[in-house]
Amino acid sequence: MADELDETSGGRYPGTKPVHMGRRTVLGILGLTGIGIAVGTKIDNALGNVSSAVSNAIGVPLPGDDEFRYYTITGSYPVIPADTYELTVDGMVREPLRLRLADLRSMKRTKLVHQFQCVTGWIVPDVHWEGVLLRDVLDRAGVTSRATALRLFSADGAYTESLSLTQAHRPDILVADKMLGANVTADHGGPVRLYVAPMYGYKSIKWLNRIEVSNEVVPGYWEDNGYPVDAWIGGSAPVAGRP
Amino acid sequence: MSSLAEVSRFDLVERLVHWSTAIMMMTLIVTGAILYLPSLALRVGHRGLVENIHVITGLCLLGPLLLGVAGPWRKQLIKDLRRFDRWGASDFDWFRGPTRRSGLERDKFNGGQKIEAAFLGAAMVGALLTGVIMRFAPSSWITWATGATLVHDALFFAIVAAVVTHVAFALSKPDQLVSMFNGRIPRSWAKSHAGAWWSELEVSKGDVSEAGSAEPRGGSSP
């Protein structure tokens, strides 16, 4: 293209030929972006401790830290006192349940130490989870023979999730009332949330207050927004019992 | 109407590209901060909506620039983009700071403006690529999505720093700020701050009204 900024004219830059610094800058930034995408998981793992320490000190999340991001899809999020909490289990069950926190705590307890992996990429490794296996809750209610699926509801009135009954019977899905070594806080979806270890974070519905047993998988909130219903981390189900 | 005391610095296409990109960039920074910072995420909520605004704005971000270089109206924009690319001694010299610069005649943009433009241009492309991976990649690409998130988060900080610097400089340089609104800048500014560009204007336009009476050149910056 004809251009009055002739590179060889010494007029503007006497005695020197212009250097393509703009192009170098662009290529440099894009190169770093490419490297970051390709080996970012390794960098993320290596940065985890340092980045988290600084992040906690300054109160701002940093790239590569091991901290949770907080998602809420409504304008505010429910803060439910532990002593008024109730989990309803209904639908295709022999005995509908209304479980209070004390009821959940009197059932067989299960602990898991496992990552929380968001579908957008951020990850918190080695999170301590504690609660009751979802399948133990279902067994207590007595799922009828024609049931095939669950619909899960949140106290925020908008967030819903789904699981097939087969998925729900995995030994790595918790109705969790403790995480990170303490009661599940309201911003993490407490007093009770789901934790679906082999799937992306959006399946671990927050402020869980109702489980409806049905015979149809109904896509939940994030699935309606384009994310997969079968949200296996990495694309396929891990071997049962080895979360 | 162009005053004799002023020269054209940005044409209409450049200003439209600048301001539409600026509005989208601010939208992206605000929605990005809501998505990223826990205190804002919990206060504002409505994550699905905020995410959609962020993603759609991000997908449109390069639109004005691409439109700007796509038609016959692109001439001056292309010319200025090339200025961002090509560096001479005076551009490197600019980084020595106002008191130590050697007074070489400068281009239409100084070294700081050139690095800012190149960085922001590249950062926009990088953020678009990583953002698309974060939002649209199949779930089996999770390793790449983690890398993309790392880069996207890092670019957030870098872009905010660049934009804050850009706005701070703009607010402290009224002549240049006004020129991004009305396209014009005083001739005295061009002579003293962008001597090489000023010489170029004299040669290419043969502007007798002012250049004829002006001394040949050498009005280098203090």
C-alpha cells in the first residue's frame, strides 16, 4: 500500500530506520497468551500457594490462586438460619421427607477431599467436604421403581439442577453441610449445598432446599444457558469410586 | 469548521472507532469486575445476565476497529496504525522522562502512546481468544480453559492498568483530550510536541496560509 511514511526516508527519524516495535509488542503479548493457554494449568498449579497467600493478604483474587469465586444468579442470595433450614425430598418416593440440619447430621456422615473445578477454568484443589451421600438421602425416602432422574432446587428461587438417578447413586456426590473445615457459609450456598465431585461446579447447586425425584432429566439454570447437562470434568465419567 | 489555528489530528472514522471501543471496554471492565471480584459478585448477583452482557460485548469489541479498516474510509486510520508500529529514535527517547529527553522531533504519537496502543490492541485480541475458550470450548478442553482463565485474569489487571494510565494522561493533557472529541489540535501543539508530524503536514498539504509564514522548522519540543 502506498504510504507517505516511507521507511527509508530519513526525514522523520534522521539516520535511523524505524523499528517495528508495535508489531513486536503485539506478537509478544499474543505469544504469551498462547503459552498461557497451553501450559496455564501447570503455571496455575505452581502459582497456587503464593498467589493465594497474596490474594488473602490484599483481599483481591489473583490469577492462579486457589480461591473460590462466588456465583449468584439472583440479585441477592439467601441467608438461611441453620435452625430453620429444611430439605424437602418428594416426587416419586415412597416416603416424602422434610430433613432438618440435625436430621442430616444424625445420618451416616461421609467426608471427601477433592477439587472444585469450574467449567470456565478456575479450580480450587483439595477442598474438604463433609455431609451425607445423596444416595443415602434417596434410600431413606425410598425411590420408586419408575423414577429415573432428580430435579434439584435452590432457596434462591431461580437456580435449578438435574442429575440422572444413575449419576445420583455415585459414591462421590454429597448433600454437604460442611466445606473448608467449617459449616457451609451462606455465600458458598449454606447451610446445605450439593457437591458433585466428578462434575463441573455448576452442578453443585447452592442453597439446596428441595430434591424432586422424577422420571425425566430437566435441564437446570446453567444448562439452559448452554452448558452441558452431563457435566463430567474432562468430558467423560471417571471410574466410580475413584473421584 | 476548521480554524486556522488548528490542524486535524483524528478524522471522524478514528473518533468513532475510539469512542465505540472505549464504551465497550468500560462495559467489559465493569462487568468483568463484577464477575471476578467476590465482593462485587455477591453484591450485584444476577450472574447469568452479567455474564451474557460481558460475553456479547466482548465478541463485539473488535467490530469497530475491523469496520474502520474495512472500507474506503480507512485511509487515515491505517496510516495512524502504522505510526503505532514504526518506532524511531524519538519514540525510545520519550521513555527517558520529561527532564532527560534529548528534544528529538517526535511523530504524531509519542513512544508511550505507541506502546499503549500496541499493548491494548494485542490485549483485546488475547482477551477475546481466552474468553471464547472460557465460554464456548467443549468441556473436554478443561486444561486449556484453566490456562485461558489464568491469562484472562492476568489480562484483566493489565488492561485496567493500561486504561487507567490512558485516562490519567488524557485528563492531564487538555489539548489532546479535546482532539479526541472534535478531531482538531492547536498548531502550536503540533509544532512543539510532534515536530516530525508537523513537518509532514507542511510537506503534504502545502498549507500556505500558515506554513508559509512559519519559520522552516526546528521548533523542537522543550
